[in-house]
Amino acid sequence: MQKNVAILGSTGSIGTQALDVIARHPERFRVTALAAGSRVEELAEQARRFGARLVSCAGEAGAAALRQVLGPEVRVASGAEGLLAVAAESGADVVVAATDGAVAFDAVFAAVERGTRIAVANKELIVAAGELLIAAAKRTGAEIVPVDSEHSALFQCLVGEPPERIATLILTASGGPFWTLPAERIAGASLADALRHPTWQMGTKNTVDSASLMNKGLEVIEASRLFGVPAERIAVLVHRTSVAHGFVVFSDGNVKAQLAPPDMRLPIGYALAYPDRLPDHSTMDPFVALGSAAGAGSFGLEFHRPDLDRFPCLGLAYRALRRGGTVPAALSAANEIAVQAFVRGKIRFGAIPEIVADVIGSAPDEPLSLASVRLADARAREEARAAVEARLAAPAK
């Protein structure tokens, strides 16, 4: 039976790969609605190609351009109301939540209230408001299926398993481009250096976060929220080839792992088709199935413990998770502002964890609600921007 799919963030890395999966399986999926930011021309082309009847972009000027290009048969919206329409008014069976930041929080929650499956790839959403989202999904019967490769791995390993038998969740990290560098080299790294990811093709922010290991820290918080496991029972191992994506250690000592080539279309396809699997795999060569070369004679898996002294962002995420409440929201927001400043050349790479540490260090302990999450997010952004400006105003050493 064909599923209707709406995508929040359709022109980003996850959104475009989700459309790749859908294009390969037109008998399984139909695109009903698309939302993007400012890439209006790309959004219009997607809408034409996939026959979306509802599209939304960030601003009204872009919406006007879309109306002119797409004609009256396509409903065009913009801003927060447009995101809400795409998520909750498009008749979608699955909403792919692939935007960055907090822009689509209300839209995703509205879809959950309608019992819609959410294929979630928005780290900030789960980090800042995951407890609230999971509670709402349990109340309405909505399914939250993770798209991140590591959380998809854990999700797949846990299908059919009793939650009380989970001993430890293990997330793997590529280590990014700085894994072998000393701390002083990492602190002074350039943007070009940070974007040289060894295995994954991602957007700028996620690639920078991977270089600092903040990406993995946010994923630790996500894993805690998605699977109800505390910080002390979630571990990170660096695995440079990104073939083993996650492990679950059970109470009897058995360990399940999920392995696959580093291709985001695999967890995206699983989230769209769950509980089914798509018929995409044809090779009988086991090494090819794991992303190795055809005819290879050997294949190894190697793991390392992360160095929190060289990658302090990972430790900051654990600290935020243990404090709980709105502190993870402050962590995510401060990191987003610091990464933006680094990308724009305003601060050095090593200032990212410094700014985040200062912001979460002063963050108050508050009860969790959507209102308090928004307040914490706004306050952390303001404090992080002030920290960036202070560094710009400081005399060079």
C-alpha cells in the first residue's frame, strides 16, 4: 500500500536522499508535501518532479516566486504556518523531520498529535524536547522512527527485545578529520579542514559537529531520549570506517550490532518502510554488502575509546544530559551559534567548546516544557552570540 510522505527540509542532505529513496520506489511512496528554506528553485523542481500538491518555504518572497512557477494547482505556504501545513495538513502517513534547529518543533509536535509517524533526523528536536516528544507519541500512538544511522542501528537491534534487558547502548563515531591530531592543531583548524569528513557526506553544520565530536554528544542525548536509557549506560566508540553503526549489550551478555555501508539512504529507507524492508540489496558478496571492494580477501573492524581531552564537546554533552531539564536545549543552541560563528570566520575552532561550556555552566535548572525549552534555547543563543562578540572585540594575543 502506497504511503504518503511529507518532508520538512527537502533540499537538505537528508531531504534530498529521502527523495532519492522515494524515486526508486514509486509503488511504495508518494510525496504529498515539501518544505524547505531559501532554495526556492530546487524546491520548485522537487515539487514538479514528485507531484507535491503542497509546498512551503521560509519567506513570503520565495512563496510568491513558487506560486508563479508552480501555478494554482499547487498550494504554496511560507514560514511557521507553512511548516505546520506540510506536517499536519498534507495527509502524510510519514513526516520526515530533516530541518536543522528549532524551526520545525511546532510542526512536528502537531503531526505527532495526529498520530503520524515521524522519521526523525532533527538532532536539535530530540536533544531539546525529546522527552516531551516521546511522551506525546505514547499518548497519541504516533511512531518515532530514527533516521540517524546510529539510532537506526540501535532501533533495529532493539526490535522485539524487552527494554528492561538493555544493559548498554554503544554508538560509533567516525572520529572526524581530526582524530589523529594533537589538541593545539585541532583548536586552530580551518573550516576547510573541518569539512574533510573521512566517510560521510553531510551538511556543513553536521560535518563541523562531527569534527568536534559534538555530533556524537548530541547523539548520546538522543539515544537516552529515544530509548529511555541513562547517560551512564550509553557509550561511544570511535570506528573509523563507519561500517558498524551501533551495538546493544543485553543483560545476559549477548551483543547485537547493525552493520551497513555508510549510506544514509539505508536508514532513511528503513524509517520510511518500517516494519518492512525495501528490496534494494542485490549483491551476494559479503564484503560488498559491508562497503568493501568486490573480491576483497579480508575485512576488519577496529574500535577506539574517544579522547575527551582533545574532544571536549563530547564530555559537555554528557554533562548536559546528566543535568537534564532544559540544559540539553541550551547545549544544542549554544553549539549552533558557535558553529555558525566558526563557519563565518569569526572564531577559531577551539572556541566552540569554550563558548558551549560557558553557556551551559550558567544555565539554570528548570522543569521541562515546550515553553521552558524555547526560553532556554533563546537565552543560550543570546549568551553564545555575546560570547562570540566578546572574542571579536578582544585584542589579539
